Amino acid sequence: SSEPARILEFQKNDFLMEAAVKGLKSLHDGIDWLRSIKIHVHKSKCPNLAREIGSYQYRVDKKTGERIDEFVEFNDDCIAALRYATEALRSLYAEWGVLM
């Protein structure tokens, strides 16, 4: 969504692409939603997603050692793609009042 020219370039080359919806707290809400549903990842077909999901973590307060409600955004490209790809589904569930 931050590069409209790139999206247009892909669209001109017959890729079905549109800007991602990034609202306030979209990272936090998207991760919370993904954590609330059961996701099956085929480790040999999606090794990077399997690795990322296994290593995704929250930040830790250096002084107290307690978990902070923020995510470490490192090696999370596949998870970001999963969040963007499921955003419409998450929005529909919210619209219908369905909680996972």
C-alpha cells in the first residue's frame, strides 16, 4: 500500500493485486486474529512460513523481563503476507460478528 506505482506496474502485467488495508493497530489486530484461528502449515511446501510462525515473538522489557504487547518485526515477511491475504476474511468475520 505504500508503493502505488509498484502495484500499478504489477497490474499492468496482468497480476491481480490491490493495496493492502492498513488501519490503526492493523499489525496487532491481524496477528491476534491469526493466533485465534487454527492454521495448518505444510512444512515442506511452506518452510519459510513454518519457520516464521515458530519463531515469532513479542518484545520483552529489558528491565523487568516481562512481555510487552508489541511484536518483534524481524523475518516476518511470510506472516505479513498471510495477514494481508486474510484481511478481507477477518473483516467479514468482524462484520458478521463471528468470533473465532
